[in-house]
Amino acid sequence: MKKILILRFSAMGDVALLVPVVKSFTAAYPDVEVTVVTRPKFGPMFFDIERVTVFPADVDYTYTGVLGMRDLFRKLMRKGPYDLVLDMHDHVRTMILRSLFKLFGAKVVVFEKGRAEKKAFSRKDDKVTTPLIHTVERYRLAFEKAGYPFKMVDAPYLSLSESIESASGWFSYKKSMELTRWIGIAPFAMHKSKIWPLENYPVLIESILKKTPVKFFLFGGGEKEIKYFETLKQKFPEHCEVIAGKLKLRQEIALMKHLDLMICVDSSNMHLAALSGVPLLSVWGGTHPDVGFGPYNYSNGSIIQVSREELPCRPCSVYGKEKCFRGDFACLTRIHPEAVADHVLKRLAV
């Protein structure tokens, strides 16, 4: 049995996009075992993939700095040796680790991040906006470079055991609410240029409820997000349920699988929904799906964005940022809640 080591610490969306590649790889090569080294909170995404184990590496507290990477390397080596080490992050931490593995004779392959072409796509002037390959494909090509070509398996990619799928009481009354649609709302992201104005959501919810009965499930995390969700629940007490802070990651994914639609922005929740095979509608602002981070294997009908013809400054960033070239975040403010509601109702065939 060959042993493969994969390094990818963050961010959550980037780690999530590894899941379909790892799942497809192990399906194609039954003679391999894979160890994924990532932050502890991201590990559960890989739990249901055969012959895949997770090494939870807390790089924020336990394995910090150069000495921390040395200690992590020693622990990983005790579980080796490895036939291949794949650096799917290309960050200073993984650069240290891969150098140590190389020093001890391991074969190391680094995925092509495409920094230069992404920078050219998102710079202020003289943009080069040829669509870039998806991050999932970049990961797959790293395996191919290492001598392991394979085809991607079909979705869904985040598959959970039956015990996890049925673990939450949210599902028990689903059948008693057949006429009620279930819609997830995940309005938050790491950066301001990705966040559709929060004042739009009450208008959006009200517009949808005028046309069809809906139960809204509010996804996110952190005190500020939960506080905002509580205001929505107060305004729509019979229609909103706050999920943020109540369920663990695998339970959240299990709940997502029961949704009729996920409304989101460019965020990890968008990727989790997409990889779970959930219908979605994502609102894009300062970033752009053509840079390689769109919902994997989803059509343009799942995306709402102001065209580059109208706003040639888009995108202003690869991953998102806090400032706007124009100063007014027009890429977000020009997307009106009534228009989003129309898209939602069309997706629901209402």
C-alpha cells in the first residue's frame, strides 16, 4: 500500500475544494492510503473518504514558527515513510515542511497556484481576464504531475454516513412541512468586498415569503454574525432558524443536504453547499468566479453578479479585501434584493 501525504492548512474554502480531488484520487487508485494535514476544524470534511486519514495540525498554537514546523515534520515522519508529499498550499509553512521532506529523500510535488495570472486578472489597470482553471483542476493536475492521472468522480463529493445525516432533530419535521421550502442563507465572508449589504436580507426574505412558504436556516459563525441572525429571527420568528453556533461542521453539511436552495456569497459555505450537491444561488462582488474559485461544476445560473462590461474594475481582488477601487462597492450595491428574490423564485419554480 502506497502512502501519500497532502499538506493544506487553510483557508476553509480551499481545503473544501481538496475533497472532490482526494475522493476521485482514492477511487482511481485502490492501492494508496492518503493522509491530509490540515487545521483540526477542517478535518471532518475528509472523514467519510475511504483510505483517507486526517492529521490535525494546530498551526496557530501547537506548531508555530520554524521550530513548530520541525516538530510537525518529526511527528509526520513517525507515521511515514511517504511515497509522495503533495504541497497543495505553497505557503511559508508548507515550504519549510516540504524542504525537510526533500532533505530526507521524499518525492515532493507542489501544485501550481497561478499567482501571476491571478494578479493580472485582479489588478486595477490592464487586466487580463481570460478565465482561469478552477482550483479543483489545479489540485488534480498536481497529482497528474506526480504520476497519478485520474478523472473526477461524479458529485456529491461531501457524503456523510447515515448516522450523521440523521443525527440532527432538524430533519424530523421535514416531512410534516412538505409545502414549505427550506432555504439556507449564508451571508458572511472573510472580507467586506464579498459581503452583499446585510440590510438587503429582510427585503429578500419578505419578497420570497410573499410568493411561497419558506423556512430559512441561517448559517455562519461568530458573535457578530449570530447577533445579526437574531435580528432576522426577531423580524421573522416563524420563518427563520439560527444554525450559527448550534451545529458542528458535519451536522451543518447534513442539514445543507436537505435544503431546496442555499443563498450565499463567495465563501466556504458556498463551497460546502456546492460539494454537497445542493442547489445554490451565490452573490458575487469584488471577487470573480472566473479566477478559479466559483462553485465547482455549477452553471452561471447559480451566480448573480454585475457584469464586467458594466463594472470593468471587477474583480478587485482574488480572495477579497476591505477597500474598493471606486470607493462605493457598486459591485454589491447594484444587486437589488428584489432581483435576487426573482432569481430565487425561478430556481424554486414558483
